[in-house]
Amino acid sequence: MAEYDDAITLRLEGIRKAYGVGTPAETEVLHGIDLILKRGEFAALIGPSGSGKSTLLNIIGLLDQPNQGKLFITGQSTELLKDIELTRLRASEIGFIFQFHNLLPAFTALENVMLPRLAELGHPNEEMRLIAAELIEKVGLTPWKEHKSNDLSGGQQQRVAIARALVMNPALVLADEPTGNLDTKSADSVFDLMREMNKTNGTTFLIVTHDPRLAQRCDRIIEMVDGNIASDKENLNVLKIGDNNTHIS
């Protein structure tokens, strides 16, 4: 492997994944994936259903393990890590944004944002409350911070999810169809917010999307087909924040 470069957030080397290994139904779904994401990149992962995007995202997020190959998060090899070590690395270096938010309905917006830090420490304190409140402010939800998540709109809930993903100051955020459940206006608002957080914090984003309009607003487009990376190129026509006259509201 090449010497570690601190400008690299994610490195995949020859990642393969098969299910039903050793049985007649054995099926390989990832066929030797090589990928590098540098610090501060904002990339889209696209491809048809069944192309391996979700499997790859689960492996990058340390929710599943490859059968072969190596994965490095901020230079840390994951190959020999035990489950508890993988959990710690995931919690400290990776943030997740899902299509359906996964917020706890009994908790307020502020409490939902605090959850990753609460899980790490075991009890709330003033520091984590202040950090969560600052992120709530950044995503434009201070007036709603004490509202239960079920009382928020879909776009507001997704902004809470973005704040939660950033509360541990991760190096990498994985977003799985983060706008797939939103109307066009809310989707644009949420997307602009992710771009703003990427620019402000220097956080690397990898966004799985079926929406070609949103993919075209990413700096890099990685396309998967049949378990392989079919193309990976810089998007020279990318629309930057504000170019489409959308605003966070």
C-alpha cells in the first residue's frame, strides 16, 4: 500500500464482497473495488438498483466487512480491527444520513443531535448540549430545537439528521438517498445545506442518489454497474452553492 497521506479520508483496495460463500448460491456482488476520497471531496455514487451501491456503502460505513481487500479510514486500516474497535472508529470518523432520518420521535431536535455524543459518554453534559445547539443553529432550526422530531417537516427532520451526522466532527459523511423522501424544494434546501457543511467544515461527503439532477451538483460522480466502478470523473459542470438560486429555508 502507498504511504499514508493525511489528505486522504478513504482508501479502498481490491474490495470484494460475496454472499452465500461456499454454497451453490454463492454470489459475488463487488468485484475488486479501488477508490480514494480525499479530504473535503463532495462525491456522488450513482448506478442502477442491484449495482452494489448499498453493499459498498455498508462496507465503507463499517457496517459490513469485505471478503477480500483493504479499507482505510483516515489512514487507519480496518482489516484486523475487532468489533468494538470498528464501532469506535465508526462513531468517531463516520457520520450517516439516511433517506428516512431515523430520528427518535420521543426526543427533541436538540436531543436527537446529541445522541452520538451521549452514546459515547453515557450521560448528557453541558458541553454536548452546546455543541448540538451550535449545529442546530447552523442548520437553521434554533426556533424548533425543543420540538419533538415528529412535529417537524420532512425537510426539517433531514436537517436535524445532518446536524446529528456532524456532531462528532467526522472525517467522512455517508448519505444514502438523503433527499429521496423530500419534495423538490426541500431536497434542494437539504442538498445546499450539505454542500455548505462540506465547505465550512472540510468534511468529505459520499452521497448515494438516484436523482441525476442532484448528482450533477456534486464535484465528482462515481458510477457503479454490476459490482464494478464503471466510471469515476470530476464533474466540470458542477453547480456550486447558490448557482441555482436555492436557499436554506
